[in-house]
Amino acid sequence: MIRRSGSSSVDVGSGGSLPLQQQQQQQSQQQYRHHPSLSVLDLGFNNISDEGCTSLANLAVARNPSLATLYLSGNAVREAGALALADVIAAGCGLTSLHLTANRICARGVKGLMRSIAEFDVTMQMAQQDRENRMALEEEKRKRVMQSNNGDHVTRGGGGGVGEEQDAILDSLDLGDGDDGPDDFARLSGFKCIKELHLGGTNMESTGCLSVSNMLLTNFSLRVLCLSDNGLNDQDLSLFSQSISRNRQLPLETLRLSFNKLTCVGVETLMNAIWGSKTLREIKLDNNQIRDRGAQLAAVVLTSVELEVLDMGFNRLTIVGIKALMKSLAENCSLLTLTLSGNVLDTNASKAVSYALAYNKTIQKLYVDHCSLSYAAQRHIAAGIVSNSKLALRVMSGFPLGAISVTLGLPGAMENWTNEQVLKFIRVMWDRTRHEREDTTSGENTPTIGSTEASVNATSVNSAEKEEPKSGPSDPATVVAAAKGAFEALGDAGGALLLTEEPQRAISDTSPMVSSDAVMLEKTPSGTVRVPSLNEYPHEHFHTSNHETAPLDASVSHASHASVDSLCTANGKSCPETPVDPEAKKRNMEWLRLHYRSLNEIIQLPYVYADLLQLYRYFYSSGEVEDEDSVHDGMPPPGPGFNLGTAPSPTTSKMSGLQRKISYRGLDVIAGGKSMPVPSSNFSHASESSSKRRPMSEDESMQPPANKRARSGKPRIDYFPRLKAQVENCLSSSKQTKALILLRQLKFVETTMFQGSNPYCDQSLQAEPNEPTALDAEIILIDMI
């Protein structure tokens, strides 16, 4: 963290109990230097006292522009440690986030911190204003010099006295380049103002809250403020609210006031202060005493402030407050998280919640723990959820949603599903119904060749009227039918496939190094991949083999012809797989040069579960009995507007993913074991069993029809063994986003590279020797990307 110049690291926890003197600080600044890459320092819950906090402030925080986040929650810091931090903040540092939760720094420590934060914030504002004034004056002087050189300057005598006076004023100002005496803004370069301040459980009480209120009057940088568990009352909140209402330039985004002594009186002043705020996104008022009146005030504020998180838990709300909140929630378009835990929801209150959930289109998380929900109340809430055709809910706690949904007529297999699985199934169910409705509408509105202009206009009007269905709960028969159809489309492995998607794709920490015989592509700072031209690519000597005639599974013959210069690698190690000749390698490089941008854009596409389901069913089914025109199995062909980010329409073809039904005797036939959520290498048994349903005669097998492709009982994914291993590894570890990327890229390669040819056959059956094979596609996706 902090190192002595030219020597080993030093102990920063051995400082004295009092702040260092100015001379000692200057000496330490010359003796120590800060680590340039250390931006977050987490020392929470380590029993650090004032002595350690003082040493940390003087040695690690003072004049350090790199350290941005200091986490000291849950320690034993008291007043002296807080004042030491206040001194270094006033002098300038790089801290933007300070966590002091559960440290009893009391009112005096909070007062010192607030004074330092306010002083430095004002200093930065004045320095910035001074810099702007200096730049404006310098620009004015530069303009006058240019006018003088061009002969446009006002002549002396007559009315030129004002211009001469202005020139004299500008000449008297020191507007140098800043080398001799830099301005305050340049001197404070690298230092930042506090943007996140967490002071929960600091025992500040009313005196400390008054200091916070005074700091907010002049602050233009604070975005997150936590004052939970400080014993604040309505009078404290009233003074706090006055500061917020006076300073409209305060960019406050998050305000947490949990575990205090607030009632509806204080909440009313707060709601009046934040009314119309353009920045506030989160308010937490749980574990207070605001009751129904406070809930009504919060419901009114939802109409003027675009809140995303609202926590009203454990506030003794009744049907009156719940109804007010739910009425506002039904029409709200910004709230993402709502917490009602700890408030009793009887049957009438649950009906209000059901009404809001049936109409709302944006809420994603709902918490109703410890709400004393009866069986009838749970049925009401579940009915509102399943009947919303535009449901966005992803997380819900409080009762098992699957078991209650079964009692409403949904498939019985949902009884043992988690709430996340049930919610995903409901979203998939309505997406499928919506796609079917859109395809039906587009089919009805397709104009004929001899249609008149009036009929075309009438069709466009009708399609516009049917474009946006009305919001609200669907009737029970529609819900049950949609659930039945979606469950049949998912198949027997529906519950295993409904795994929770990753909220975001994690950054890989694996080593970027690969074997030396692989092709490495350079990524530019903007994130795109630069593919080298063929002239830049070195000509390597390959040991050629009979690449066209050797079957893929002839590992013995390939082992004798394997080359160390082959592009084929597995898990970063060379292996005796089919080598690639120089011509095939150049052909693959040329294809990659033309399509690398599309492959790179596929990685940035969002996660869509419908895409994963359709691609999974496509590649894990065999390619037998396919016409030449149906090789792509209903997937859209590539083109200028080709976009795999949107789910393909499930009813554009009878062979679409959601309508393809593959029957199995049990889940063990698919997964080959209870631990595998999706088919793995044992999936081929299902294909073999399905191929036996229609036994073929010897004449039929020997003479296939001319317009049919050669039959193969293997699933498509078996022609890409290394890709199959990676996909199954991602699915077994719930990394569905990565699996979807691989399948999307494979589908893109298939539709663009194998135009007019069938890669799902033995290489010995190829008509052209230079025709691309499945091995080429695997090499591009595994070795070249």
C-alpha cells in the first residue's frame, strides 16, 4: 500500500495516538510514496482504534490522489480518529467514498468531518470558478490582440477612452501560462470531493445531524448519504429537509434513514423537500414509525420523483397505506425495487398488491417477508403476478410462488421450482404468447399481389391498432393455456433449463496466454479486434495430411500425421487432432477478416433466454431429413441488419425452437444424471432413440431422395466436440451468458460459412475438396477468437 522509496514496505499501524505535527508530515511525505494503483482499501471489522486510524489518515490518505474508497465500518474508531480523517480531508485527498458505519465517533467527530468536507468543497468550487474567470479574461485579451493586429482596434482619441481603460485592466492582470505561479485549481489537481458518505450507527444524535444539515447547504458533490441508526427524530429531519430544499444543486441520489425515530411528521417535511428532484433514486425509511400517513406521502412523491428503490419495511402499515402505495405503483414506470417486509398484509391488502403487480411493467424486485400472509393472500398475489403479460419481476421473497401457482391451474411441476425459476417461466410464457400473436397478426395483414391501395392502408391501420395490447390482468383461461403451451414447449427438462441468468457477465481473470501455435488477435483500446492481413501473417511449414478424406473420429490415423504447427488446441495444450493445411488456414483467416466485427458485436448482445432455448434445441437435435432450403431451421439468414440479440420468432416456421417437441421417458435420459441441468454427452441416446421411430428399408437407406441431405443420427453439436464441451461446462456451472455467446457465434458461422452445403456429414461425402467443414468452424471459434 505505502512503500518507502527504494526499500521494503513499512507498517502504517504504528503511529502515535495524536496527529503528527506539520514538520513530521512534511518529512513523511518526502520519505514515503503512495501506491499508484491502490484505489480501494477495505479494513472493515478489524477492531481498528483511534491510533490506527490516525496513522492511516496521515500516511495513506493525506495528499494521496489514488485512494478513492476507504472502508472502515465496524471498527473501534472514536472521536480522535474521525478528527484525524477530517484534517487530511481539509488539506486535500482523493477520497470519494468514506465508510464509517458502526464507529462511535459521536457528535464531535461528525462535526469535524462535516466542517472539513464543507470547507474543501467550497475551496474546490472557488478554485474552479477562479480558473473559469482567468480563462475568460485570457480569451478576452486574446481577442483584443487579434483585433489590434487586424486594424480593427478603436483609434485613440475621441470615444476611445473606454477601450483604453479596459486594455489597461487586462494588461494589469497576471494571465501567464501558470509556470511561475499555478492557480488553486492546478494546485488541487488530482484531489476530489466526497461523493459517498456512510455514517450509520455513529451515535451522532441531534447535534451531529445539525452538522450534516449545515454541510449540505453549500455542497455540490455529495451523491450518497447514509444516516441510519442514529436516533434521529422529526425535528432533526425537519432541519435536514430545509437544507435539501435550499440547495437545489445538491446531486443527492441515495438517502438512507433506516432504524431511526421518524414519524409521518418528519417524513412530510422530507417529501416536500425532495418534491420534483431530478437526481434522487433511492430512499430507505424502513424500521421507523411513519405508519399509513407516511406511506401516503411516499406514494404521492412517486408521481414526481423517478425513484428506483423504495424501502417501507417494518413501519406498521395497514390497508390504508398499502392501498395508497399500490395505486401509485400500478401507474409507476420507474420503481425497480419495493420492500414491504414486516408490514401485515391481510386479504384486502394482498388484493391491492395483486392489482399493482397485474398492471406494473417495471418492478423487478419485491420483498414481502414477515408479512403474515395467509393462504388466500398468497393466492391473490400469485394471481396478480401470473396474469401480467408484461411482467418484469425477477426476484420475490415471502412465500413459495411455485406451490401457490400450481393451485391456480399452472403445471404441477412448478411446485418444487424456486421463485426465480417460476418468474422466468412466466416471462418466457408471455414472450411466447406475444410472438405467436404478432406472427398471426402479420400473417393476416399480408397484402396480396392484386390488392388495392385502399386495402393496404386499411391493413396498416388495423396493424397499428393491434400493435400495442392493453395492459392489465389476463383472464384465467388465457393464463392457463399460455402456461400449458410454454411448458410443453420447454419439454421435460423445463425446470432444469430455467436457471437464473447472470445479472452481468463477469470479467475473466484467466491468463490471456495461449499456445504459441495458435493465432492471436490484437484488441484495440476501443474493444474491437484487429485481424492481421494475410501479408502480415507468417508462412509456417505445415505437415500436410489427407484432410479431405480422413473422418473426424479416426484419431489413430490423425495421430501419426499431427503437426506441432496445427491450429488445433484444446484447453491451451497441443493435442493430436486433425491438422490444418496452409490453404485451409488462409481461407479461415480470410473469412475471419470479413466477419470478425460481427462476431465481436455478438459478444456485446444482451442475454435473452428465448435465444438460448431455441439455439440449444437446434444444436442438440440431429440434422437428419432436412431439405436444402431448411438447413438453417427457421433461423434468420445473415445480412446487413442481422441481429441475434432479439429472440427469433417461434412461429415463423414449424421447425422453430419453442414448437419443436422432443419427448423423453424421464429427465435422466436427457441429463444423464441429476447433477447436469442440460444434456451432455449422453444426449446422443435420445437422438438414437428418436431415429428408431421410423425404420428405413435397405433400398431407402441406399438411395436417398435427390432433394434431401445425407442423413446423420448425430446431434449437430457433436460435430463441434470442443465447443460442445465448453457449452456444457458453462451450462453446468450456471454461466448461461457465456454459453449463449458461443451458440450465437456458432449459429452465425454456420449460416455464413456453409451457404449451400451441409457441414453435418462425414468429410468423405464432400462434393468439393475446398468446401468448408465443421472443423473449420470450430477452429475459428476456438483457436482464432
